[in-house]
Amino acid sequence: MPGLHPHKLTTSEEDYLKALYLLTEWEDEPVGTGALADQLGLSPASATSMVQKLAVKGLVDHVPRGAISLSDIGRREALRMVRRHRILETFLRDELGYDWDEVHDEAEALEHTVTDRFIDALHARLGHPEVDPHGDSIPSAAGVLATRDAQRLDRFHGAQAIVCRVSDEDPEFLRRAKKLGIVPGAMIELPHQLNYIEASLVWVCAP
């Protein structure tokens, strides 16, 4: 199937593809329309309708009442949006003084309005960062994403761990985590620090 030109995607379609990617980036569980609807704050009926449209366009693979997965084209477009979002978050923090709990919503608003050329230029101006403020890898312009050997904190076994990433979906949690020193690159002691944070929102690596 020939490549889909990105400008043929609507903002909603881009949001759905990115949401589907994010649901599967760190978890192996199958994703259904219910989980996708929850991620986007929409009704299951709306999610089902959009998934059907995405399937017709060849962007996702889906059978009724079954799991949804990105096609090769869908994954490419999802990573394009993920790249935009994470570079914009990094720009907002490094150049405009936003804190890490403030960048997500701003990047969500901006990511649909800029061009790929602008994003590539911004990435170069920032020094080609490889991760965003929350520790998530930034895909390359070619859609390549570095793999990382990290585990969710509540599944990690060990006395010490290095924080690799922190979920950016809850600003209040990010503020609390920062006060506790739970930020990418930090060494944390286990298990007592588990009592103060939602361990399911933090990914760590062995020291």
C-alpha cells in the first residue's frame, strides 16, 4: 500500500494513532476500544467508530470486539506525532522555562499546528536530545525509536534502581515526584520509597 501523506490525516486521527501507540509502548497487553476510549476521554462508541475509519484507511488492524494494533503505516504516523510531542515538551522546558508538569498539555495543543520541517529544525537547535523531560525516548525523523531496558517500579526487584521515565499524564503526580527526587537519572532506594509514590507510574533500570 503506498505511503499515506500525513496531511490527509485529521487531528482526531492523529490523536487516536498516538494514543494507541502510547498504550502499547511500555505494556504488552492487548488494547481494545474501551482502553483507547479511556485514554482519550471519549465514549467507547466514538472510539469504535474512529477505529473502523482507521482500519478502512489501513492505519490499524482490528476485528470486531478484538484487539487493535497499528499497521506499519499507522505506526509510522503515530511515531511522527510522538516525535513532535516530545520535542515540543523538551523545547518548552529547556527554552521557555516550563516545568515538567506543565509541558504535556501545551505540547498537545502545538503538535498539530507545526510542520515536520519545524520540528526537525527545533530538534537540531536543542542539540538533538534523545529523551524528553519525562525520560521517554524521542523517535528519529525516520521513525526509529531507541529501545530501553526498563521495568515498571512496582514490578522491579532490587534494593536500588535508577529512574528511567515517569508517566506524564498526571501533573499532580509529577509535582509530587519531583519533590521526592523521583526524576529521570535519579538513584532511588527500595522498598521504602515505594510508600510515597504510585509505583505503576515510574519505570526504572538496574543500577
